[in-house]
Amino acid sequence: MTATEPRAAALPQPGGPPAGRRPGLGARLLAVAAGVLLIAGAMGLQTLKLRPAEVADPIVYTGSKGEDVDARRFTLRLDSIAAAKALQGSSKTIATDNVFLVVAASAKSSLKPYHLATPVLVTAGGKRFEATDRVDRSVTLSNTFVQPDIWVSGRFYFEVPASALPGASVRFSLPQQGVVLEPYRPEVEIDLGLDDESARKLVASAQDVYPTVKK
Amino acid sequence: MSTNERDWFSPEQRQPQQPPQQPPQQPQQPPPQGWTPAPEGYTGQHARPGPGAPPRRHARPQPYDTRQPRPQMRGPYPDQQVWPPAGNRQQPGSSTQPIPAVPGAPAARPWPPQGLPPRPASAGQATGQAPAGAKKPRRLLVAVAAVAVSLLTVAVSLYDHHDFYQQQITRGLNHIETVVPAGQPGKVYNTEWRVAVAPMKPPEGNKHGPEVTWLKIDIARRVVDPASATMIGDPGDMKLRDRAGREWTVPFEVVGDRPLERMEVGKDYRIQGMAIVPTAVAQEVELSFEPSDYRSDTPTEDLFDREKMEALGLDVYVLRFRRR
């Protein structure tokens, strides 16, 4: 009779009570609450998900003037800033109604040679100014290879209104490689340390003609 | 008109009707499933009128008191079970299909089957350890399956990212590096490459101090097989690498004769480079580059032929020259 025993045990009693025991009301309420809590938690976690634009955001390392800021892939130091009313290149002199901000920086990299991308000046109000393209790239720091353990120095030139200077900072980054937008690119943001007073002083002390090609 | 039938077209009578005839006793049957006696005080206000009753808007049927026996509205015949036969009711295992009994067939098997050990009281209550033991592996199985599915999801996602990286960043190139012993030529595509790396005097007016060493790089290439005489492309990705894997770029130029169509077999063509490295690693950095697989006799239209370009393969040969 043992051969038929499992089959007999598997058959439910017709008309009898259902096979599984129904849990009590408290346990069921608890299960429902736990389920709701889990769903709410899952939905809450969705709000933390990075949007595509945020995924593409760089990782910004901040620092102040004269300080070596290590962005892991490259290290950058902002040496000095100056203002100018005109820039003298090798062939011609360019003038502006606004003001030329000359940013002198030094950089080295960690593992590979890079060229620095065109830096961006971010005002206190969040406006962004790219370094001017009126100055040839060959006289900026972007032209120089930034290589491991070798400090190189150079300048970048911005053409901005004088009102953009107070509270402004400059962001340095590496150019995009290939067609793929790399997430978590390193970026160095250096506060120029200009308040209203010092910005006014800087503009007032602007050189008439600043030579971009140093002899 | 019988006395227990109401005249719907005459005004309602105030006094209770004569108690209707008692329905005949149900023949030994429980009430049909789903029907329960109305509780005390239930008036049946919302009960639907029985079949045959006129629509409500003409006259509302008088609510009946369920404490009284159910009034017989219509249909003098009470429900009567005709199938299955009342006698089979006691055999739960028997079929309710209206199949006529086969005369002479053996009687239906009794339920529960005779001769079997008694069933457990309920499925949930364990007869010993068997069901409890069955429940534990099941939980374990679910847990293992959950972990496996999670891992699989992550793995598929990672594979997808890696695939994307391979195609977009490295473009599926397969780098084959050959390490060349010091002083010997490296050979790729039937071309021999000899290199010499030596410190040089820093040029005048440079911005670097003694922490930087200037290196002069001389490269000579010699075709040893006429079949490769048209491989005149400049090497690519020329760099100096130290043991830690850091890289310094090597700008170079072709000096002397520049091959335009074909190179002479056995003749040295020279390439000169100049690099700066930190003095600390000047003695250990090694030159590496990728000889080009370009052939000057490639028809221009072939360069735009996807199949022919893919037929060249994705292998990229890299030569790395030891210093000592």
C-alpha cells in the first residue's frame, strides 16, 4: 500500500477545507503594510535615479587661487589673473568694449598626456563664458601637452563684461574623447576670489595692451 | 381566484392575509447552498419581486415578515433535486454528470478509498517532518532564485556596458604587443624597426628645468620583403611608457627620404622624435608605437568599401622596445 500513499496524500479532500491554512487577520495586515512599504521604498528610490543630464555631469574638484587642485586625472594650479583692454598677438592687436581676463595656470597629468579643453568662466549668477576664440589656440595652455609629472604653464584669455567678474570662478576640464560622452569627467573649478571691490580694482588696473606672445 | 393569490389590481388590504399554505416539506434536503435564513427583523424590503410579479412602479409588493413562513407567490411546486439522485449524495466522489447508470456495472467506489492509512488531518499539519522539510527547501529555492536573478540582471547590464565600451571606445581593436629586446629590430608586416633612445641636450629657451630630461629618438625602418614595400604609412600612437604604465607623447617627423609610393627593400628610412620625460624615469621609459597597415597601392574606392576595410582585420600590432 505504500506505493499508493503519496498519491492519496496529494489528493485534496473533495468538499473539505482548502489545503493551505489561511493566515490570521493581523498577519495579513502586516503583510499588506510590508508590501506597501516596499513599493513605496522602490518608488522613493526611483527619485534618486540620476537623469541623463546628471549622469553626464562632471565630478568637480574645487580650490582657490595658487592651490594645486588634484582632479585625479590631472592637477591644475591657477597662478595669477590679470585684466587687459587689448591683446596683442603676433600679427595684430585685438581690442574689446568689455574686458579681457588673462588667467595664468599650471597643470600636469597623472597617467597620460592630455590637452586641456577650453576653460569656462562661471559667474556668480551662473552664466557661463567660454574662453575667447579671438585669441589663437596656439598661444593658450590648450596647445601644450599636459603630461605626467611635468608641470607646464600657460594662459587662457576670457572676454567678459566687468560685471561678470565678482564671485566668478573658472572651470578647467579635458576635451571629450571620441563620440561617447564620458560620465564623471574630472573638472577643476577655481574661485577667482574676486568680490565687488577687488573686481573693480582689477578692471581699473587693466593693462592697455597685453602681449599674448611672450618673447 | 384562489385565496392565497393576491389581487394586484385592487387596493392593498390592511389586515394580514390569511397565512399561506405551508409549502410541502422539502424531501430530506438541506437548503440550496448560498441561501441562509434571513436574520431576525429582516423585512426583505429590497428583495426582488418574484418572477411573475408586476413592475414596482405599478404597485409595491407587500414586504413579508420572514418570521412567518415564506409566502408562496407563484409556482406551487417547490424546488426538488432531480439530479444527482438524492441517494448518491452521500458519495462525494461520484460524478454529477448526467450519465445514465449502466446496468450491471460495478458500484461506484466508496470514498475515502478503503484500505489506506488515515489521511493527515490537514495539509498544513505535518505528519512528522516531511511537509516541514518540504517547505524549507522551497524557501531556500526561492531565495537562491532571487539572488540568481539579481546577479543575472547585473551581469547582463555589465555585459551590455562592456560591449558598448568595446565598440565605441576601443572599436573592438585587438592590440597585439611585441616586446623587442634591446638592440634588436622589431619586425611587423615584413618591416624591421630599429630604435635608439638617448638623452639629449635641452634646446635653448625651453621652459623646463633639470626635473625634465629631453630624449632623442631615432627610428630606422627597413623593408625586408618586396610584398611590404608599399606599406609606407607612418607609425601611430608613438609614446614612451614607464614601468608604472604612465605615458609621455613622442612628437616625431620623417627625416631624409620620405617614401611616397614604394620603399626600397633593404634601405633604411629614418624617423626622428623628441620627447620630454621626468628625469626620475628617463632611464626606464620604453618606446612603443603601432606600425601602420596602410598600403599605398590601396585603391581609393577600397578605403570606402566597408567589407574590404573590415577584411583587413582588427588586429593592431604594437612594438615595445626594451632599453636594456
